[in-house]
Amino acid sequence: MNDRGHDIGTGLTHIRVDADAIVDGTRVQLDAELLIVVHKDDRAQVYVSQAPALNVYSQGRTEHEAVLALEQAIRSYIITAHGRGYLERILLRSALRSTDDRIPRQYVRIAQDRPEPNIVDTPAAVELSAL
Amino acid sequence: MPRLGPIPPSALKRVLELDGFSIAHEDDYNWALARDGVEDVVIVPKLGPVVAEDVLLRVVMTTPRRPTQYLFPGRLVSNTSSDY
């Protein structure tokens, strides 16, 4: 693929996404590892990038740009859903968990500086916690 | 199969705004739009001459309307052809 991630031999690429953002005055730290896939759409003349576990898509004029765009899209998607209060429910119904040992672990972690109890506690997949 | 017609990214964003979505977050490559009553985030890529079919399908499936009701029936979405 490229230096943004590594191909795991299935057409999927494993990437890591992190971010440090202010959401409604609260500092939020995001850390995620996800599998992505990129393909060419000849009709639209773009490369389409997708994170299947979250069902997040983006696109770019080159394969590299499509990966960069997806990384940003994942950040925007998670930060927006967190800010609007439904990230937990999205993650719980997502396809982050897999029983296939050949598929690398995927997770999304959100931490914020406002002390709150852990609202999600699912092993090896979804983690939300206070800093 | 619904037929999806090509639409530029900015036009898709505008249509979503007319349907009650607003920009909740923006980065260099995407707009993230949200709407009260829809528990999901719509990502509209900024780059490229038109929005790819897969991306457009994801956007349309997120909206409260059924795909055949959405936007401009017969233009953006119709049930008459699988042609793009």
C-alpha cells in the first residue's frame, strides 16, 4: 500500500489514527487501529477508501490521497459522533470485533479530560475512558 | 438496483444541508454532517470531480429517507437502471 499502513495480504491495510481535539470545551484524545481498503472508481475518476468496521468512506485523486482522506474522515466521524453523544452506540453496533485470528485487532479509544465513568467496556474492541 | 447519478461533492453537501443536515466538523478532505434525529455522521469527501458511487450509497443509506425518495428521483436516484 504505502507508508501510511501495512497490507496484511487480504487487500486490507492496517492503519493507526490518533487525534487530540477540543470538543465542546473538553479535550478529547482519540486512538484507533482499523483495517481499510482502497479501490479505484473509474467512473468517478477517484480512489475510494473505506474503513469497513465503521462503514466510513472517503475518496481522493490518488491512492495515497484516498488514505489520507480516510484517516481524516475517521477522525471527523468519531469526534462528531462523540460530541453528539452517540459514539458509544455506534461502536457497539460496529464490526470492530472479529473472531478470525487472521484479522488484526481493531479498536477505537476515546479519552477525555472530564472525569466520567467508563461508559463502554468491551474487551479488545471498544474502549472509552476518562483521562 | 437504484441508479446513482454523478454529483459533485459540493452539490451533495448542499443537498444534505437543504435536507436538514449541517456541518458538524470539517477537515482538509471531508465534511462531516449531522442532523438531529439521525444517530450517525455523514461524511462527504471534498476531493474529486464527483462523489464515487460507493460513497454516495453510504451517504444515502444514512439519511432518514429511503433511497428512492431521496434528493432528485430520476436524476440522482431512480429504480430504472443499474447504469451509473
